[in-house]
Amino acid sequence: MNYGQFLQMIPEATLVAILIIVFFADFALHRSESKSKTLYGVTAALLLLQLVPCALAEPTEAFGGLYVTSQMANVMKTILTAGSLIVVIMAQPWIEGNAKKYAGEFYMLLVSTLLGMYMMISSGNFLMFFLGLETASVPMACMVALDKMKKQSAEAAAKYILTATFSSGVMLYGISLLYAAAGTLYFTDMAAVLSGINPFTEQILLPVAGLVFFFSGLGFKLSLVPFHFWTADTYQGAPTPVTGYLSVVSKGAAALAAFIILTKVFGPLVEHWTLMLGIIIMLTITVGNLFAIRQTELKRFMAFSSISQAGYIMLAALGNSQMGATALTYYVLVYVVANMAVFSVISVVEQNNGGRTDMAAYNGFYTTNPKLSFLMTLALFSLAGIPPFAGMFSKFFVFMAAVGGHEADPFWVYLVVFIALINTVVSLYYYLLIVKAMYIKKTTTPLPEFKSDVNTKLALALCTAGIAAFGILSCIYDWIANAAV
């Protein structure tokens, strides 16, 4: 084996170096009183530097096609790294107050999951993809259980890991069926074999069954209906920064990986999976929205919101692959900043209000904390797709990608987009429930006035700038579109 090929995996190699540096820094500072602050500074600085190799990396291939990266994959790695950096910034107040002893573990687990996501979106083989998925999933369960003083945290981790184990088994079974049908696990080789199968013979049954089982396992990672049952309980029980990380960064990696595999590997079976995906998208968006309306706990509310958003993200996979890749990546970018802004506010309110995350705690929030209320409103409007915020443009692009690239313009694709448009109105209603609580509802015991810490202000500033700028600066969309060519 030519070990020099590791040097072609520049983003992964530098991320492994970050993991090693954080590990030794944690070991060296184990008796220091400023351990958590020092580790925070080291990790944040290294993740900021990590943006450079991700943005500048060139498309390459290593280890005989096990590792295959494209310009689009490098763009997504840049977005995921930026999202992880925001999580590190917003998590610092929680770590100082609740998990000071576990600061090193938190940062190492976060970098480990990010490494797994890198591997997922740069895999050229189902084995490599599965290893990346597990590298991202197992440390995530540890992060969910990190708040050892809360019983809900352990319960959330148990539900997450049990569901993840079951979904991994289902996915492996699907991969075994695909291997039996094609005799290979390499993406390009499997696509070539599948393209030679007559779709009107019994030979097609085995790869279609493998596709169904594989996508069922991947649906867990994306929280697609009906694979979403773990989401609300896990989001509620996990520490709020971990919930934010789980809802945006993890979902972005899984979405692009699903898109790449569906279009690159299962392109010859497109007639079989587009209808299945369209039905799942309609169910995901509708169920997520309807259940979000019923929630009174804000983290559970955001869980069902993220389920609905996953449906919108996967809309991009229904149409033209180049338009779809651009729209999906742009949607994830906008979703990262909008959702992390909401979770930053939830986290700081939780820290200053005895751990409360119920929606009733936000009644009259504007009277005591007008700035946080305003930033929360901007983020919610972006999630709902209200112009002129970036969320409106992201939804527009996924709708255009879904209906583009169909020669026959099938009716059902327009039906899926129509259902998604109706659900956009529904989502506006339940996002406005929070705005109503903050600005209109009166209470005799509103949240006390408090000052946000420097880290929360920085996280909110970055997210709000993204919400405002990503919908105005066309160069951002052009950067993503050029990578998709």
C-alpha cells in the first residue's frame, strides 16, 4: 500500500491532526483551572484554520476508489466545519456551567463526528460510507449523554444508540443485497452493473430490495418519516448545543451523501426510487409540520421542525442532478445559520432561566430581552421562508431543482412540490407561535433581563450575518453552483 495516498486526503488528514492536538491538550491541562477555556480557544482556532484546506482542496481519488472527493464535497465540508465552529462557540457557556470536567471529551467527540461526516461524503465505496456513518453516529450518542446530571440525557442517548444500531443493521442488510446483485461495493462499478440490468426482468428485484433497505437505514440519519421516532425524545434530552449540532451539521452530511448515492449509484434505477422518495418527502414535510403545531416544549418543537426541513432538503434529489446538488448544498448552508441562531437563543435562555425550555417561558420575552427576541424572530422567519431572508431563496431553489430535469414533466413531481408549498404556509403558522409568545402574550412573570455572554453574542452575530447575507450575495450561490458543474 502506498501510504502517501493519505496526503491526498488533506481535509481528513488535517482534521485527524486537530483531534490529536485536542487530545494532548486535554491531557496536558487536566489539572489546570482554565482547562475548559483553553481547550475552547484551541479547538475554535483549529476549526477556523480547518476551513482553509476544506475550501482549497482539489477533487481527487485515493486507495483505488475507496476515497473519492469532488469540489461539491469540499464545499459541503467547508459548510459542516463552519457549522461545527458555531456549535463550539455557542456551547462554551453551557460547558462552563454544566460540563466543565468534560470539555475535552466534548471537543474530541465533536471532531470525531465531523471526521465521520467527511468520510461519508467522500466515499466511493459502500464499506467506506458505512465506516464513515458509524464514525459519525457512535460519538454522537456519547455527546447526547454528556449531561450526566440529567436523567433525560441518558434516556435520549439510549434511544438514539438503539435506533442507530437497528438502522445500521437494516442498512447493512441492504448493502449485502446490493453486493449480491452487483458483485461489487464500489459506487461506479455498481452503477455500471445496474445500468446493464433489464428493468422488466426478475433480476431487478434484488437491487431494488437492496436500495429500499439501504435508504431505510439512511432515513434514520435524516429523520425522514417513518424513520423519525427517535428525533423528538433525543433532541429534548440532549444538551442544547448538542441538539443544535445534531439538527444541522449531522443532517447536512447525511443529505449530501444520500444525494450522491441516489444519483451516482442508483441513477439507472431512477424510475424506482424517485416515486418512493417523493412519497417519503410529502409524508416527512406534512407529519413534521402537523406535529410541530402540537408542541409546547421548544426543543421538541425544533425537532419536528427539523424533520420537516429534512423533507425540503431532499426535494432537491427529485430533479436535475446539477441543479439539485447546488440547491441542496445552498439549503444546508442557510439552514445551518438559521437553526443555530434559534438554538443559540434557546441555550442562553436555558442557562439564565433555571433550565426551562418550554414555550411558555418565552411569554413576554420582548419586554425584558428585546435584542434576543428580534434575532430569534429573524431566524424563525428565515426557517419559514419569508422574504427577504435567505430561507426564502433556499426554498425557491429546491422547488426549482425538483421540477427541473424531467423530460415528461410527470404530474406527481408537481404534486410533491405543491404539497411542499402548502406546508410552507403551515410552517409559517407554527413559527409565528413563538413570535406571538415573545411579542404579544402577556405574563406576570416574564423572563428576567440578562446580558448574553461574549460567546453567545459572537455565535448570534455570525448566524444573523449569514441569514441576511446569503440571500443577497449571489457570489455564495455562484460558488456552490460552480462546484456542482
